[in-house]
Amino acid sequence: MDVARHIQDRTPRGIAAAISRLVRSGELRPGDRLPTVRALAVDLQVSPATVSGAWQALAAVGLVESRGRAGTVVLPEPAAWLPPRYREMQTGAESRREVLDLSTGTPDPTLLPPLGPALARVAAHSPAATTESYLGSPLIEPLERLLRASWPFHAPRLTVVDGAVDAISRTLEQLTGFGGRVVVEDPGFPPVLDLCDQLGLERIPVPVDRYGMVPAGLARALRSDPQAVLLQPRAHNPTGASLTAARARELAAVLRSHRATGGDPHVIEDDHCGQIASSPDVSLGQHLPDRVVHIRSYSKSHGPDLRIAAVGGPAAVLDRLIARRMLGPGWTSRLLQRLLVDLLTDGDALDAVAQARRTYYARQRALVTALARHGLTLEPADGINLWLPVADESAALVRLAAAGVRVAPGRPFRSAGAVDHVRVSLGALSGGPAEVERVAHALATAAGARHTADTRPA
């Protein structure tokens, strides 16, 4: 297509608007390659900087994507039901079948415990999807017993909801209001950042190091009197960091000091990877049991489609959460709860989860060791993610795509600071030593890549 003849206004805004109209009308279709900056600048008799500005504006709103020397292409329209940071992570999904996709953060399906035997046992016990009362306890007694036996601190109240983000959302709704302040990790989990924005909350970012949230950063953040502190106690997404007992004591001491001056935020802990994490089950609830809401998800260990997360904490918070939920879904399916009880007590299922934990541990070490052979030294992480430092995020993504490897961009995970990482997930890294070596070579090469200074779109 002769793009230039459709452009009347030759300012960056006018060029971007004209391209946008061509995309929306279908005259430019997903995958179509746009002219280079230099070629279109010549056709329009404007400077390359003018066209480059238009291309950057189009990329910022997700209409096009620069693929380095492969040119700039039109992207498929993102799914409108996805929150903003999820949309950024979804970009390029149409080509996933052609690459090794290490971007999704989902567990390896071959490492999940099989459902067939558990479903058969639960069906034999519950031949119909019935319930004794709509007003019965939302948490079945066998599951509550199991949770209490393994919970990291004494929680006056326990319940289950539909996944970790559901638990975070419902807890925040009870603890905060529009315009409230929430301390978040930087980097942090993109859906949680989107959730804070959706609830009208002001995010106060605190840096994360290899032991989790940095105490000095938390102390600074508490000066703004937040209502809640959000943190991941182990297998932090995206860095893989886990709290040590010493770090938990330090953070608790910072919170106690702030409490002495009149501030008293709650802590919300998202233990999303607990059953497959190799680190100990450390919680600030061991020090501040009346201020901590602890969340344990079973998505990574037992299957994302179970949609079950346990929540434990102060009765004053959990009772309100449960009461509000009774006016919506009411309870998480008791059939699914019975299925989880079976999976948490069956020997074969327990062995499968233990094997998954060992496998993810081994994959982390294998990849970190291979990266070191290519000159890139990283601390081994926990869980299924690795946070890889890069010189130029955009260049790294392009270089990896060319090598047949897809990772998640770092930008959606950041609240503040430079975007200088990409996230590598290990769920699909199951091909053995040769695949690990190939991926390590691609990652190490991409980590040092930078876009060359030319007139192609940035």
C-alpha cells in the first residue's frame, strides 16, 4: 500500500492519526509492514524525526511494533477485556506457536498432579453438585483443618476465594478506599498494579532485593501513611526473591516503629508459589499476627484452573470479606474444595507436587549455570521466574524473537525506575540440557544488545 497518499497532515500527530485510521478501517491489517522512517520521510518530504515521532506514538498505544531491522508491523488489536499491563504482556502472542514461549508465567502442565483419580474419588463421595444450605460456612471443615495445620502463623479466621488476585482485590476493598495509599513492590506483579489503579489507589513503590522488600524503602514509604503493604513472601514474581527470617524480622520492626507513631497499615502477603517454592514459609504474621492477611494460592502447584486461594488473617478483616462475598459468588465451589483436599492428602498427588518443586529448582540452577558460562552471572531465584538484566529491553526482545525465544517485557512490572530487565519463565523450559544451553546463549546475547542508531523506527 502507498501509505503516503493517505496522509494529508504531515505533522507527527497527523501521520499517526492517518495510520491509525488505516488500521481501524482494515486497510492495514495485522502483520502488514509499514514503510521505514527514511522511505516515508522522503515520500512526505519531512524529516526522519517527524516520522519517527509518529511511529513512536503508534507503538505507545499498541497499534504497531518495531522489530528492529525486520521493520515495523501492524499489531492485532489487543483484547479489550485485558487490563493494560496484561495487554503489554500479550503483545506478540499470535506468534507463540513458532517460538519457545518463556513469557507466560504459567506452570508446566506435565508437572501438575493428575486430576482423574481425585475427580473419581470426589464424585463417588459427592454424586451431585448439591449443598446443604446457601448460608453454610464457605470453607469446608476438612480443608480448614489442613490449612490450619500448615499455616505459617495463628490466623483467627480462614476462608477460600477464587485465586490470589481475587483474594488481594477483596482484601484491599476492605482495607482501603478510593484515593488511599498502598505500598507495592518495585518490580511487582502487573495485575496487582493494575488492580490498585482500578481501585483508585495511590501506589507507593518500594525496591526489592534478593531477600524481598527493602526495609529502608518500606520505612520511607510508611511516611505517607498507607493503609496497606503488599508483598510476596517467597518466589517473588518477577525476581524470584524470597524473604528470609531475618528480613521478615526487619520489616516487622519497621512496621512496629511506624505503629508506635500512630500509623497501623495491614500487610497483605501473596504466597502465590508456596507449594512449589524451595524457600521456607516465612511470614510477617509470625511477628504481627493481628495486622497480616496471608494468601496462599494453589494455581502454580495444583493447576491454574482450580481457581482456589486460601486467605487467613484477623477476624475483623476476614469477616467483612466473607460477608461481602456472600452478596456475590457466595462461596468457592465446595466440590473444588473437596478436590483440593484430596490433592493435598493423596500420596501420588503429594509426590507430584514435590517432584515439581525439585524440577523447578533444577531448571533455575541449570539456566543460571549456563548463563554464567556465557558471561552473565545471576543469583539463583526461587519458583518459576528469572529476572534478567538487559542493556536495552526493546533490543533484547527483538533479538530473542529472532532467536526463537519469547520472554515477557520488563516494563509492565515496574512502578518506577528504569526498565532494564525482562522476565524469563521456566514453565516451558523442559527440553533438557541442549535446550537450556540454547536459551542461555540467546538470553546472554540479547542482554547486551542495543538498538543501533539508524533511521528505522525506534
